[in-house]
Amino acid sequence: MVTSLMICCGYIICWSFNQINTIVSYFGRTVDYTTWFYHFTVVMVFMNSCINPFIYAAKYREFQAGVRRLLRLDSTQANSSGGVES
């Protein structure tokens, strides 16, 4: 439940600036795509994709174990031939 709330809050924070800027433009305000604010809103949208893996890594033990297996850092998962068990 906490993880879902964190993901929803991250989504709202990251997308809200861009969406407010878009809604305001629908009401007649001209959007200047060269301003620092517009570029900030786009960077925030991209940040939404970047923060999700960190949230999962912090909250889910299964995700952490999967990353360890992927990076072969978990020696208990390696079999005698050097491969990773599935």
C-alpha cells in the first residue's frame, strides 16, 4: 500500500507542472517552448520514469533479489556450472 502511494505521489508531482502548463495553454495562453519553465516540466516528466526503479528497489525484497541475480551478486543463486538457476 505504501509503495503504491509513493508511486502515485511521484506520478502526480512529476506530471503536474507539465499538465498545468498544457491546460493553461488551452485557455488561450501561448506556451513558449524555449523558456526554462517548459524545459523544467519536460525534465520532470522524464524523471517519472527514472524514480520508479528506485522506489521498487527500496521497498520490494523480491525486486532487490532479482537485481542481485541479474548482476550475479547473489552467490546462493549460482549453480556449480557457473550459471544462474531459473
